[in-house]
Amino acid sequence: MGLAGAAAGEAQFQRARLLVGALMRAGVRRAVTSPGSRSTPLVLAALDAAAAGLDVASIVDERAAGFFALGQARATGMPTVLICTSGTAPAHYLPAMMEAREAGVPLIALTADRPIELMDCAAPQTTDQTKLFGSFVNHFAEVDLAGPVDPLSLRAIRRTAAQAVFRSRWPRPAAVHMNVRARKPLEPEAGAGDGSLAAAVDALLGEPIEAAVPAAQPDPAARDRAAALCRRAERGLSVAGALPLPLAECRRDGDVWGLAKLARRTGFPLLAEATSQSRFTEGDSAADAARLGAAWRAAGGEGLPLPDLILQVGAPPVAVGAQRLIEAGGAPQIVLSDGPWTDPAGLASVFLFGNVGRSTSELCRRLEDVGPGDEAAGWREDVLGLCGRFRAAVASPGPEGPGFHDGEAAAVAVAATPADALLMLGNSLPVRLIETWAAHPGRRVWVASQRGLSGIDGSVAGFLGSLGAGGFPAGLLLAGDVSLLHDLDGLAIAPEYGAGPPAVVVVIDNQGGRIFDRLPIAKAEVFQGPAGRHWLTPHGVDFGGLARAFGVPYARVEGATALAREIGAALGRPGVSLIVAGVAPGALTAAEESLRRAMRAASSSR
């Protein structure tokens, strides 16, 4: 029969098998499907590839699937392939595709589509999917599964797959969109063909295309200028924002990005946010100044000379205190970044773009013979003194504390996270609470977030994807109640996640949206009345009923001791557990005011 004589369904399946197989040969190890008809050839191809080691998950909702795949890619450094049907289905990938771009995470979406002849004629489930994700992707490609099967056309599919994997990782990781058109019949005909097309596909898959990703390195002259600025600084400060999760094989090195070594070499105090992977290390010496921003803000911005140089590593800090400390003195900045222009305050003087670990190593090498002077040593002593007073104030809330509050729940969650486990922080309040209230747990903990766009989308799904793919012994997600309600589809993944490592979802239930209590709108009259629900979104949801609906073990607590106990119990069983920490809506505000009073009292007694 020959290649061109294969039956239509069989030829389409073999082209799909070549596409998925070539993606796998280029490094893809995971795929996530959502149900649909037009995607049948792609799903069949993924299931065929599963025999060769492709891990294929099935998730009903495309938005949850997108964030689950994003979590997998975040933990592994390689793209997960998403497969969905046509119509509105691919549109639900958009939030994950946007997050992938801003967070620098590789992802590949295979969106099934109708053939050209069905466009613009009211054919069901048919719309224009061409470049659906616009500028949020690194690359777009069209693939026609019902196209020719001559050798050149088949090689083009293999090349397109290799390009997709490469472009998802370079010049900076982000999503790739492949729109895949398919015609009926969507299933291969039983016994069709003489096997020649399948043999040709097997031969091509036996000759994968290798495309090495270039390693970007900063210009040596820029490194020299950065080192010269560090030598001259008398009040230098290292600020580490969000940095990627290290791959499993790199986690043996607690100082994976070299920030502790750089802090020792420069003598600069290290303000390491939790998401920098340098806050909760095996030793706590590097974390002495981790909460400097919160301490400085609680002290009213007094009692400490302002830094004269900022060495910013990774993303800009999320905590308000750190942001204001950086901006207060207008000191020049050296920025070490893996790609994006991370300078929202416009204060940067030198940018070192490229691998952050390599940049820190090169800076250390250039500063080998330089030790901090007397002025720098005095500045460091002032910083550590302020941070020490702050830690004492946080640990001693006073005889009339505000009761169980959001910050205390966050502190308990961090303290309960096991060594080498994954701690994922939800956006809005949780990621900020850690910077004020969480002490060093005395062990190494890896921290993830979805701070690319700082949204509350897909927090549960992203957590389960990262935990299941990343080789962590256990994981804990700290999220707000609104974030959970925004990702109920993430809880629906629990059966697919199955008996994986303990995945504890801790939800702070403060009746919604309490991040707005900290914003100027909270002082407006409209916020105080019934219309305030448009910001606060009080919900009254029975989370226990939700847990039962999804078959997830559940507990509700209203105190620190009970929360620690329930987390410990949940970490002792496999699969997903849900714990809701009920706090009084105004308790956090009262706790923060109490902390400020304690810091003012400590400063006045010096």
C-alpha cells in the first residue's frame, strides 16, 4: 500500500504518534489530557507513548490541568504537554500560559482544532484558534494531522516537535502553542494499512533531533563593575526575591544559588524572602537578616542607616517593608536575574543577566581578596540588632494578644513543614505573612509560589503538580480561603493525585479578601458598609462539605496547637488533606499593631 496509501484514520494516528513521540524524544516526560473528541488522535498517541515512559494524567477541567502541568514543569525544569479539544477548551489554558511566561516556566499546549474547511461556516465547536494566546507564548505552530505522509512532511512534524521543546526553554522558558488540526475519522481503522507508515514513524523516532539550549552569561566587564561597586559599599544589602525551585538533583546543596556564600564574601546582610530558596536552609545563620524589611517597617523606618548599595537577586521582593527599605535611600542597585528586567523602582545601575548561580559564583571569585571594613561591620551589627529585636517581639506577643490570627497560622505551617519538603505559598496574604511571622523551622525547606502574575488562580492544582513531579517527600500549601474557592477544580485532582506524597492544603479562613484591610481602600466609607463585600468577598462556605464532596480528609481548627496537631496527622498519610484554620477577621490587624508597639518600646529602651 505504501505511505500514501494508508487509511485516513490510521495515517492521522501515525502522524499524531510521531508528534507526541518526537516531543518525548526531545525531553518531554509528562502529559496532561482533558476530555474531548477532536483531541482523540493526540490522546491515543499519548497513551501509546505511555508504554515508553510518558506519564499521562487525566484532569477534567482545562484550567486546573494547565496549572497542574505548570506545577510539574516548575519542579522538573522541562515542559509538560497539555492536550485538549477544540472550541472554548483551550481558552481555559490562558491563565496558566500567562503565568508560565512571567514566571519563566516551560509549557507546551497541543490544542486540537477542526480542519480549515469547517472554519467560518457555523460548524459546531469551531472558532479561530490561530495564535490564540498572542504574545504570552514563545512560539506558535500549526500541525495538520490529516496532511501528507511523504518523507519530507513526516520529518517536518519531527522538526516542529523539537522546535516546540527548544522554544519552550529558550531564550527564557515560557509556553509554546501548537494548534493541531484533525479530520474525521479520528480513530485509526482496525487492521488498516500494511505497517509501512508505522515503520517510517518508528524510524524517525529512532533519530531524535538534539537541540542544546544556550547558557547565557553576563558580560565580564559588567561583572567587574558590579564587583567594584560591592568593594566601595559601606552599607551594602543583599535582597533575594523569588528564585526557581532547584531540580531534584541539585537540592543536595542547601546554598543552591550561592547567596549565603556571596553574603559571607561581601559582608552584606542577606534579606532572603521565603521564595528565594535561601531563607529556610539547613543552618539559620544566613537567615539572620531575612526579615529585615518587616523589622524596619515595624520600627517605623527608624533606628537604622539606609543602605548605600542594593544587590538584588531574582525577582523584586514582595513584602512591603523590603520594598520601602530599598526605595527609601535611592541607593544604586546591582540586579542578578535569569532573564526579566527586574527593576520596578528604576534604581538599577548594573544588570547581570543569565544563570543566577553562575553570576553569584563569579562575583564571589572577584571579591576573594576583599573583606568588609569597619563601617560595613558596624552596619551589619546594626542590621542584626534590629532583626534580633524584631524576632523577640514576634515571639512575645504580650499578655493580651489578639488571639489566633493569620500570621500565627502561617508561622505554625512553616514550623510543621518537614525537612526537604515543598512549601507552596498562596498569593495575597500568605506569601506576605511569612515575611513577618515565620521563624526559621530549623531545617531546609523548599518554597514555591506562583508569583509570575501574583494571581490566586490554580494554587491547589499547581501545588499538586509540583509536589507529584518534584520528588519531594511531602508538601504543604498555605493558601487563603478565597484562593481555595477560586480553585475548587484543584481539589477535584485529588483522585488523580491518589496516594502520592502527603499533600497538606492549609487554608486560612478569615472570611475572605483580608489583603484589602491593608490597602488605602480600607479607610474609605464604602469599604466599611455592605458594599465592602466587593473587596472582602465574605463567603460563608462549608469547607467540610467541599472536602466530603471531593473525598478529601478534612479538619477545621481555631488555634495554633490544634493546627500543628492536624498538620502532623495529615503528614502521616498519603494523598491530599484539607485543614482550615479559622481566624477572627480583625485579629491580624490587631497583631500587627501590637508588634509595632513592641518594636517602638524596644527601640526607646535602647
